Amino acid sequence: MPKAINRKLAGAIALSLGLSLAACGGMPENRSLYSTKQPVVERTNYVLDVQANAGGLPISEQQRLAEWFDVMDLRYGDRVAIDDPVASGATREAVAQLAARHGILLSEGAPVTAGYVETGKARIVITRSSAHVAGCPDWSAKSDMNYTNATSPNYGCAVNGNMAAMIANPEDLISGQKGTGETVVMSSSKAINSYREQAPTGEGGLTASSTGTGGN
């Protein structure tokens, strides 16, 4: 075979292989039914330093703290903690009462924040979590071929994205709520007792009815 024909044939084979590899490069790779796009939970700390003394928080500082809670829109899922160098019980009680107006209980222990708490002050820390799904939507698989029967890179983006957007407490995506282990018998057996105590429908016998006929 002439050398010119050999070169053309080799060039055509190399071109076809190159096109095939380029097409395969955009195929999905995840062969499981687990989504590679999972919600990511991020925490942000907001701090406010208030004046504190042996008697707790002065009235002016309580008002300032209450206004800060309102501006921060303190809500379910937020955590409130106190970084108090003297660990004053009166200060903790005052902050607990203000947080209780928003339905929030104080957390034990405060997260590490930048800087230090000056003498005569206490630091109030609000920890707020948010959830999102990184990399969604993902339409990176541009090939119609799917030789490995894999799921799309965008698989799970809709479900996990909606879950991250709608969940009230993003921390539940990490560990979930923990129960007390107690069972309230009165409420759990209420429906069963109602079913058992219901009188049978035929208990009163059949209703008497007249079989007489009247003239027209």
C-alpha cells in the first residue's frame, strides 16, 4: 500500500478516536443512586458586647440587647450563648428572659469568637446556621451516551436544594432532633381507647317499622 494512503488512513483513525474520547468525556460517572450534591450547613456568629456588673445587666443594656434581638430577627434554629468572664448568674438570667421572648433557650458554653471580652462586659453570641447545595444546577454532562448507566450530575439538586431551603433548623441536616425517650401514654392510646369504647352500631336492636299499607 502506498505511503500516502497509509498516512491518510492513520490520520482518519486518530481523528475518529479523538472524537470518540471527546464524546465519552461528557458522560455521567456516578453509578450509584446517591446524589453527589448534598446540602452544606454553614454557621455564622454574631456578637454584641454589653456592660455587666455584679447585679447583672443594667436596664439600659437590657433595652439595647432586646432591640438587638429584634433587629437580628431572633428565631427558631438560632442559638444564644453568653461569654461572661465572671459567669454571673444574674447576667445569665437577664439574657435568658430576653431570649425567652423569642422562644429561644440559652445554650451551654459559647463558641470561640474573635477578640477578647473586656473587663466589666459580657459577650452575647447568636449562632445562626444556613444550608445550601453547592454546584447546583449541574448540566456538565453534555453527552447523550451513557455506557456506564450512571446518574446525571444534576441528580438530587432539586430535592436536596428544596430541603435546604425549607428546613426550619439547618442543624437538623447534620444530627437531627433527639427525643427524650419518654412516651406519653395518654396521647398515644387516646385513639385506641376511643375505638374500643365505641358502642356497636347494632347494640340497640332493629328499628320497628310499620308494614301496613294505605289506600290512595
